[in-house]
Amino acid sequence: MELYQLRYFVAVAETANFTKAAARCFVSQPSLSQQIINLEAEIGQTLFHRLGRSVSLTDAGKILLEHAYRILSEADNAVRLLKEDPTRGYPVTVGAIPTVAHFFLPAAVAYCRANDIRLNLTTLENFRPQILNAVLEGEIDLGIVSMPLNEPRLVTTTLFSEPLLLALSANHPLASAEQITFPDLREENFISLGDASSLTAQVRRISGDYDFEPNIVHRCAQVATVKSLTAMGLGVSILPRSARSPNDPAGLVYRKFSGKPPMREIALVSHYRRHATRGTQLFIEAAHAVVGPMQEVQNTTPPFRTTRRARS
């Protein structure tokens, strides 16, 4: 039994399709199928029910899958540990969603430099589905994403919570409103990140709680683009408190929602079978170390930027 055969087996089990599994493993479908046949012949058990274009695990396959995960995890962990070289920094690969990456990753790096923590950090900035998939596929050690999640293979640790704010042009009528609620946005045009963004999904869920669908007229790939279009008065946007920056476009203001504000929770996620290397442990410690001071800064920052028009 070879490790690559187990990897092929796991790929078929997770995709329920030989063709998809072959593409995922970067091998031809006949080659992958032959290796599964060889594996079945070696252990003397049929691992899959072949059901046309799809397959499902037999009882023997279910038993092997549990052990295959453990075997492959241990093998990968051993390779990572052997590659660690403190003189070059402990390696760790971290992915983060765009609304967090722009401020959190630089803060963690600055903390490590200030405290002589030697990390060899590789980062990935992407939307939540891609980050979670990278964690599950073993491409990255840690992900920084918004909650909630429903994936039993992931271990989550809360980093921080923050309120969502209404961002809008200083010339917008709501910029000077005494109170703002989500239903007040029913007739507004929205500017948001793409549909893959967890923030966009959360805004849709909140809007649904008030029986309306946000009218998204501009979908952007970057938070900076959302801010620029919002400042121009092309629509309103919902952004986390941490998105505020001294370099925001002129005329962009933020307003708190009345009553209990909508919140989002940010967490560190990792695969439950992935070994926590020294690099992973050091990054987790750094991440928790920078959360406190960052939260204090956020709590003492004015709730929104003011302009002459906003005060009138």
C-alpha cells in the first residue's frame, strides 16, 4: 500500500467521482482507476460501489477512509516538521478573507518583528469558500474567516467580534439621521463585495430577517473600490468597523445602527487532523497578542468620519 494510492482513494471518496478525483490529483483517470483496483486487490476488499458516473464507499471503504486520513495526516506532518529550520524562520501558511487581511496580517507581522519571533510566513488573501477549501485540502495551515461555520473537519478559535457599520456618502440623507435601522435601507442601492464574500452573505441574511433583498448595483473585488464608489454617492455599503481607515476617501462617513448592532465574529480555523507545527503555534500566539490592542483602538475611534455636510 503506497501513500499515493491512499491519496487517490481519499480523492475518490470525497468527490464521489473518478474523473473529478483524477483532476484533483493531476493524473489521468485510467491511471487513478488502475491504482484503486491495485489497492483493492492488495487488501482483498472492494472499496467502492460503482454506480455509473458516481461512486459510494462500501463498508470496507468507510473503514479504510478513517485510517487513510490519519495516515496521510501523520505523513504530511512529519514532512513539515523535518523541513522546519529555525535559522530561516518557522514556516507557516495563513489565509485570510479580504476584510481582515488588509489590517490583521500586517499587524501580526509587525508584532513578530518587534518581538523577534522568527516566522517564515506565506499568506493567501481570498474569499471564505476558497480559504476554507485551502485549509481542508492542506494547502494552508490556518485560515482567518468569519463565522458561523458548519464543517466538522475544522477546529475554530474565536479571535474577535466587531459591529457592522453603515458606510455612505456625507451627502446622503441618512448621514445626518438621528437613528438608522436596517429597514431604512430597503429602497437603497447597495455596493458590496462579490457574491463569494462572507460579508455579502451576512448582509443578505440580515436583510432577509427584515423581509427584503438588498439591491446590489455594484459588486467589487476590493474593499477600497467599495469605499470609493460609496463616497461618490452611488449607493450605501455595510462594512465591518475594522474597515475604517485614516486614508478613506473624502466624503465617506460611517454610521452606527440603532439598538443592538449587527455583529460579525472572526475566527482562526485549522484542519482537525493537521499537526500544529512550531510556526503555526507562534502565529496563533501572535494573532491573539495583537487582538487586544487593536480592539482598544477600534473602541476609542470615533464611530464615523465627519464632514461639514454630515454635521449640518
